[in-house]
Amino acid sequence: GDGNVKGAYITEADVGTFTVLAANDPRTLNKAVHIRLPANYLTANEIMALWEKKIGKTLEKTYVPEEQVLKDIKESGFPHNYLLALYHSQQLKGDAVYEIDPAKDAEAHELYPDVKFT
């Protein structure tokens, strides 16, 4: 891809925190809780820019075409093919960017605005 598709990034610790909160919250009964933190909705290019700022130098970037990623998924064994498929879904197809139905879904950051996430 070109590195400009937004994806949702979250640490395992933050997933645990929001899971415990949601499990004990009557507002989440019979709802799917989505953990898509606005500040962590980034493109691969934005992540690279953060790393470059942190280390004080420009990194060399190589963009892999979608066709190559799909080929690599087919030719790789588990777990590499699984990780590539997740990357393809989020970073090339944009599957982490979607609307939710408030009647059956909830956003964790809206339910728990005081939680300090990574």
C-alpha cells in the first residue's frame, strides 16, 4: 500500500483495562465494545513519522504493493500468513475504519473518558 490507510492501534494492557471495565458495566450488556482510541487511529506513514521524530533521523521506507502482500499470504505458513492477513485487512483495506450501531455497539473511549490509555 501507500501507507495512508488509517488503522487502530492498542496495547494488550489497554485491551485488558477496557475489557475489565466493560465486563462490569451494565451499559455494555448485550453490546459489542469497540476499542478504537481516537489518538491511536494512525496511518503507517504517521507511525513512521513518530519514530523518525523520536530517533531524530529519517528512515528508509519500502512500500509493498497489495498484490505482493496477497501473494505472501498464500505462500506463507502459520503464523506469518495470519499476521500478514491482519496487516492486509487493517493497513491496506482499511477494515478498522467503520461505523458502529449505538443500539448494539459501544466505543470504549466514550464509555470511559477518564481512562489514561497508552
